[in-house]
Amino acid sequence: MKIRDERGRVYQVEESGDVSIQDFGRWKRAGRYRFAIYRERGKVYLFYRGMLKVFERVVEGRQEEDSGTTISPITGRITSVKVKEGDRVEKGQPIMTIESMKMETVIEAPHGGVVVRIYRGEGELVSQGEKLFDIEE
């Protein structure tokens, strides 16, 4: 899973063990560490060496099979669109942010290419499974 700290840095986390408060994982940035992890409402809490660190979970948009269309993983309001049609994007680049229950979810490009269509704009409501944008490789 990907997580983002308060400075916007993204980390890749490998989880192991059961899905509970007692989960353990490996944090792959500047080395490997063991830590306890707890997930709640889009936030990820890491307990490491007596410290508690809070992160935002990064959710990549789901792509429809055999197409360049990305669909919304959640229901909410689009708070920002960071690209426009015709822009070239890289895999993992933030495309838009959706707010749901006061939690923000960053939707990233599932692959590199050119944004050919954006279906929803800032301030609009979007339902889970609704089309967000198309990217052609």
C-alpha cells in the first residue's frame, strides 16, 4: 500500500501478518524497518520505536478492463483536478483529489500517457465506480 506523510512524501509499505491492530510490515524508504500498523478511515497509523506517525492512504484510481478509463474508488466530492485534457502524465502522478467524510483521497495515474478526457471537475460529486478520466498510452 502507498502512504503519504504531511510533507507530501510517498512511501510504499509491505504488510504481513493478519489484518488487525497487530499487523506488522516493512517500510521501504531509507532502509527496512519493522513496525505495527493500524488503518482507519483513510488514515494509516504507524507505531515505530515508541513513536506514532500518522499518514494518509494513497488510493490509485481503478482502471476499467481493456481501456484507458479510470473509475472512482470512492463516493465523494472532487476538491482538485491537477491536470487538464492534453497533458502528459507519468504513472503515479496525482490527477485529482476526492474528499469523502472529511478525508481526502488522491487519485493517481495508473500508467503514463496523455489525458484525453476528464469526466468530472472540481466541486462535482462523484459516485464509486463512476468514470473519472481517460489516459491513452
